[in-house]
Amino acid sequence: MTLEQRITNMLKVLATDDIVRLLQDTSSPVLIIIILWSILLATLAAVFFARRSKITPPPWPVVAGARPFIGNSLESIESLGAQLDIWAKMYDNEKGIFEFQLFGTRFIVPCRAETLELIMNERPFQIQRNSKLNDAIASVGGDGLFSAEGETWKSDRRLVAPALNRKNVEDYLSMINMVTGRLVEKWESETVQGGRHVVVNRDVLSMTMDIISLVAFGKDMDFLRAQGSVPVGPDLLKLMNITMMRSLSPFPYWNIPWIGQYLDGAGWPKHRLLRYFSSLVKQHESLAEEASAAASKDNHKSRTFLSKVIALRRRGNTTMSHDRLVGNLFTLFAAGSETTHVTICSCLWEIATDTTGLQDELASEAQRMKNMEKASVEELLNGFPRIRSLMYEILRIKGPTPFLGFQCKDEFSICGTKLPPSTKLMVPTRYISMQSGQTPSGPLNASASEFCARRYLLIDRGE
Ligand code: HEM
């Protein structure tokens, strides 16, 4: 007898009359609750198996061992990237696609460059970001460019992108220099004063948040020297972890009236951050009013991201609402701080554990730059090929985004199989870049699966 038949029989046995009699016979509320839960679970399982039996088996491998409701096992939400790599190694065959289940959702994984191309060619119209991730980001307050699609994305991008173009980034360099200078001073004084170690992770995260605060809204938070006293950093990190958890939840429990936002602890940090970002937007708006009343063209704040966006808005280039501007500020903070932090920490780890003289090479390259403080964006981008090569390699296989989540908008055909609208896709970018043929081997002829800090040095220019 199949499992589905057994469940159907069980439901028949528990016919309504029997349930009523059972409930009348028993005086224990615990037993009643157990019976009700069993009925609910049996019904859900019956529906689940009935639905699954209608789906014809896919022409590609399916990760084994999926359990009802939970799907395939995962050690923790944070380990999803590592787990994807393991599954990709196990299930990658000539199809270049496999699938797995997580909390009732089916995920299709294109794990070869050829299948990835089929997906990326359809961005951003047919293939869009995972709507569950978008909803989760919006639910914690980050309703901005990162989680937008279609017309909203276009209109947000018109506003946000110019403020991050090369000419405007030039304006941010002095702020970046100031904060990195503080980090160097701090680490120098800690080591000169006899300490043999510095806590890299905490300081680098403080540095990235200090830079974004200055660049985004001209506020010198100085997390680097006043650690722990400002709640923005821990609040943001907490919300980012909760976002990942929410994006995998089978239903949006955070929409339950009154208590939903607090069930996973997101409620208070979200309110604190939104209040904070909202007050910053208001401050900048009134500064812009005053500046225009005084016909003053430039002041200190006009060089920040927020003031550039507000200026664009005042010129009528966009009609972005106050709430959306707050969401975009939040987005910038969340998208920029943790990603850069992980990238820099991974670079420092590689430099510290390297045994091939990498640290000396990077130091002498940095010393060759005569006047770092006055260097232009162009000089900074092209003047450090060795540092750039290290960063590219870190981003390739040790970076903060080892996979990307998408979904198809309408029905989508891949490898001769039709995927229904809204099917979720997970792209293991790290795994794909580690396949041979996807990555230059560089002057040391490194294989794609190994880490090589010099991979992106150009051989013919002798860099
Ligand atoms: C090493 C650092 C970074 C990495 C690895 C990284 C990675 C990414 C990735 C993978 C995406 C999604 C692309 C997609 O879904 O198609 C993205 C989008 C985005 N990132 Fe970053 N990012 C980094 C730094 C930053 C910084 C510093 C900022 C701003 C201060 C930023 C702001 C954004 C924004 C606004 C988007 C949405 C862009 C759009 O949809 O048009 N990121 N980033």
C-alpha cells in the first residue's frame, strides 16, 4: 500500500462521527489537542502528497531525502550557500540542472555556465528576483531598489544610480579616506601599545558602516571608536539574518496583526531603524529648503548621497515618496555594509595566512602610489592591480554572495521542461565559477577550483 493510500484510509477511519464520539469520550484537553493536531497534519499531508503525485518527475536529478513540509535538511539558514555547493557537486550531471525542496517550496538550480546563461539572458523581465526574498526585505523596512521590480525598479534606479556614478563617487573619496585613516591609526596604536592582535571583524564592519553613514547622509557615526554605543549596527545585522529566515518561511507569519512582526524579534529593531532613517531624511529635506531659500548652491551636506537624491527630487526628476526614500536609505546601508565587510575580512584572512609573499607584494604596490589621499577614482581603480586581483578572487569564491535567488514571472521553458509561473530558482554562482573554463587561469596557471590571489593579473602587461 502506498503512503498516499495509507493516509487516505486513515482519514476515512477518522470520519466525523468517530471524532465527535472520541471528543465526547475523553475528558483530557491534552488528548483533544493531540487528536486535532493529528487530523490537521494528516489532512495537510494528504493534500501535499496528492499535489505531488500530479507533478510529473522532472528530467533532471532531485536532491534525495526531502521530508514533508520541511523539505531537504539544512544545518542552518547561514549554511545554505555551503549546502548548495555540496548538492551541486553531487547532482550536477549533463543536464546542468537539479532541484531541491525547502519548507514546501521547490527550487530549480542551474549549476552550469550554459544553464545559468539561459536564466540570465531573461533578466530582468521574465526572470526576476525571488518574490519571497523581496517580500522579506520589504517586511523589515528595506523597501527600496534592491527588492524592486518592473516600473518601481526603473523609477528607483533613475534616482539612486546617478548618485552612485563615477563622478559622484569622486565626492565620497575624502570621506572614505578619513575613515580608513582612523582604522589604520587604531590598529597601529593597538599594536604599538603591546597588543599582538587586533579584532579585525568588528572594526571592519564599523568602518564600512562609518563610510556608508558619511557617504549616504553626511553623518559621522564613528562606530569605529565608539563601539557598542550606537544601536544601528547590531540592529541591521539582526534584521539581515531575520530577512533570510523570512524569505524561506512557508507563510508570511510577520503579517499576523499586532504580534507578527515581533515573533522573530524584528519588530523593535525595525521601528528603531525606520525612525532613525526617517529623521535623517527630514533633516536633509529641511536643509535643502534652507539652502534653496538662501540661494546657496553648495554646502557640506550637498555632497552626500541623500542630498544628491533630494536635489534630483526637487528638480522634479522623480516623485519618490518619503517612505520609499527611507526604504532606499535602509537598502543602501544593508546592501553596502555587510557585503563590503565580508569581502574585506576575507581579503585580510588570505593575506594573513598566505605563505607566498603576498603581503609584501601588496605593501610595495601600495607604497608606489605617491599621494593616495589626492588620487582620483581612475587612479585608484587602475593603480593597484595586485589588490584588485586579490579582491576579484575573493569575490569569486570567498565572497558574501555565493548564490543568487530568482523566480520566473510567467511560464518558462528550460531544457525542454515547462516551469510554472513563479517557480523559484537558486543560482550557485560560486560553484559555477569554480568549474573549469569559466575563469582565467592567470600567470600561475591556477585551476578554477583553487584560490589564487594573482589570477587576475594580466600576463602581457607584466603587472
Ligand atoms: C563587495 C561588496 C558588494 C557585493 C559583493 C554586492 C553584491 C550585490 C549583488 C549580488 C546584487 C544583486 C544583483 C541582482 O540581484 O541582480 C547587488 C545589488 C545591489 N547592491 Fe551591492 N554589493 C556590494 C556592495 C554594495 C555597496 C557598497 C552598495 C551601496 C552602498 C550596494 C548597493 C546595491 C544596490 C542598491 C543593489 C540593487 C541594484 C539594482 O537592483 O539596480 N552594494 N549587490
